[in-house]
Amino acid sequence: MMQRTTTDGARAPRADAQRNRDRILGAAEQYFSEHGVTGSLDAIAKRAGVGAGTLYRHFPNRESLLAALLAARDDALVARRDDLRSGSVNAADALDGWLDAITAWAGAFDGLPEPLRAATATSSSPLAMTCQGFITTTEEFLRAAQDDGGARRDVRARDLFLAALARSWVRGAALADDASAAALAELTRNGWATTSAARAGDGR
Amino acid sequence: MMQRTTTDGARAPRADAQRNRDRILGAAEQYFSEHGVTGSLDAIAKRAGVGAGTLYRHFPNRESLLAALLAARDDALVARRDDLRSGSVNAADALDGWLDAITAWAGAFDGLPEPLRAATATSSSPLAMTCQGFITTTEEFLRAAQDDGGARRDVRARDLFLAALARSWVRGAALADDASAAALAELTRNGWATTSAARAGDGR
DNA sequence: AACGATACGGAGACACTCTCCGCTAGATCG
DNA sequence: CGATCTAGCGGAGAGTGTCTCCGTATCGTT
């Protein structure tokens, strides 16, 4: 019998490898939830019942582990995007909803915004692709809102993405009570949305 | 001869202690500038030519070292505050200038916004007092701008402070080119300003 | 059953934080 | 100017975490 191959010609993964990978992801999900994204990787390996070497072979560094973890959640965000695309009467509301979704997503684990920001900068991290994708989606929503007259023309999607990340980052501060979260959400929306006289001034 | 005492009766610090303290601060300033605020404390001790114990006696943890470092810069920020208080025609511009000053201040070292945010949350850190002071000042500027009709009434000083910190945090991302910094500045201002005052005058 | 290929595990090298305590060297007093 | 008292020094080392290396176990195939 021929060995099973993946579509791109690589050999199928060994059964135990797949099992370990899943265990690690499960343990990591749990551990990061409890201790934030800076929790000990060795502790995750131990919790998963594998050696440190196994963990690092599957995920060479913290970022790639994080990326794998987030990949599982991508679906939810993509679904949200589709919901917003089809279900919103108002392009500005859709953009707003999308930015909220990103903010929530970036708050999945304590301390997550930091590596996400770093990834957005380096573009050579496993997280970078994910971020880039979401920036692109943000671009679509933004353009629609702009064409609709609901968003200022001098705003860039990348900056809105960063602002969403930043909101999530601030939220990590215990001080940022719920009121702060809401306040910053509104602050941000006021920042990009057009109001009656939307003649944006020159930025000085 | 009487021993020199400080005003509150404590004994004057020993000469070498003072010298070492200064050396540590100098080395830390340099090291943090080069490596960001997460740089190795032991390396700072070595660069300062003192033992690790000496460093930790003077500054029990990273935050207190940071706080001492920032205290030296407080003067500049206070001066800026006074400038803005007296020299601004427009209360909104003054607030804007103050928030810019805070953003710049929080960007003194790479990674500084993170401990500042944490300090703002815990209120039991040496950095917390500094932050609290600046929030209070922000409150003054904000109130003036609100009374002047230049800032929305539903904005809180604390949130503006956090937003300034967040801007500084985003700036740490290499991706955040200069355009992003300016864009976020404007985004923020549009967020809190009333529409009539949204257009920045000579905000400096 | 036998044999590669693949993956496992955990010891250990290295880095960093922070403490402990014997000793040094300022400060003060006679 | 010693003598003495003690604040302050330094660095070894314990604890924790990251990440690698390689002998060994296991999988999948023939």
C-alpha cells in the first residue's frame, strides 16, 4: 500500500506526533488562560505529559504555539466577519463591530496584544500572517464605510487595527474597569467616524 | 562635629552609597536605552561596576529603578505642563499638547508603556504615584477644555491617559511608521474633541 | 519480523532574578 | 589620630525558565 501523503506531497504525520501536538495545544490553551501568554512553556509540556523537546519540536517558539492556538479561533472571527458583511445595514456599524471583534479576539489571553503587536511589526512571525489577514479585512470594512460616507477618508486600516489592539492592551490593565473599555471604544469610534461637519482638519 | 542629618532626623547616606546609586542610574539609563526596559539588571550592575546585591539594595525591583530613572525626567514634563498652562490660547490645544507630552514621555525607553500601564492598575508600585500625578494633571487640562467647550463632557481623564500610553505602546511597533503615530494622534484627538474644536490649531 | 524513518524525552548548557551573609570601608568618637 | 561601630558592599548560589542535543523508543512499511 502506498503511504498516505498530504496534498502537497509531504508524508502524513505519525499518529503519536499528531496526538502529542493536540495534547500540547490543549494544555497550552488551558495554561495560557490561567497564567497569561508569558506562562512557562516547560510547564505546558509537563501538563501535556510530553518532554520539553517534543514541545519545541512542534512549536519552535512561543509565537508559533500562540499562532496555532489562535488558528483554532480564526473560524469564529471569520464567521463574525461574514455576519457583519451580510447583516449590517450600516457600513460604519459593520466596521465598528469588526473592530470590536478584533479587540475581543486579541483579549483571548492575558498579554496577547503584545506579541500581536510585535508580529504586526516584524512580518516574519507565524502570527504576522494572521494579523495581515485581519488588516486586509479591516481595509474592506473601512473602504465600505468611507464610500458610504460613514468614515473619514484620512484614516488607514492598519491604524485602526493597531488601535483595536491597543484597546485590548489597555483592557489588560486591571484599572481599566468596564467603563474604560466602553469609553475607549467610543473614543476610537469618534476618532474615525464622520460627524455632521466631517471636514477633517490638517493634522497640524 | 555633628553628623549631618536629613531634615527628618535620618542619618545622611554614606558617600559610597550615593556614588553607587548614581552610577547605577547612569548605567541603567544607558542600558535601557539600548536594550529596552526588559534588559538584564545584572548586566546593569556589571556595567555600573557594582555587585548585584548593591543594585538590588538600592532598587528592590525593576519598577523602582525605572521610577528613579523617570523621576529625573519629571522636571521636563512639569515644565511642559507649566508652559502649556500659561502659553496656550486654546484649552483643547493645551490638552492635546499635554497628551502628546505624556506620549513622548512614555516612549523614553523601549517597552516602557507596559510597566506604566501595570503601575496604573496596581497603585502600589513606585511608578503608580507618578502616573497618578499625571492623571490628575490630565484631569485639570481636560476640565478646562470641557469648560471651554473644546472637549466632550463624556470623556474621563484616566481614559485619555491610558490612550496616550496606548499610543506610545503602538509606537513601539516598528510597523508603526511615523505616519501611524500622527494618524493615531489625530484619531485620538478626534475622539475626545468636540467637532468644532477637532481641527488642531498650533498644538505644537 | 525486520528495518528505516520519525519522533520522543529529559538531562544539561545557558541566561536571568534575587537573596544571603562574611567582609570592607565610611563615619563618628575619644 | 586610631579605635570602633555599622551601613553598605559584592558575588556565590538557589530558584526558575528557555531551548538544544542525542541516545532511545515507536511508528509505518515491506
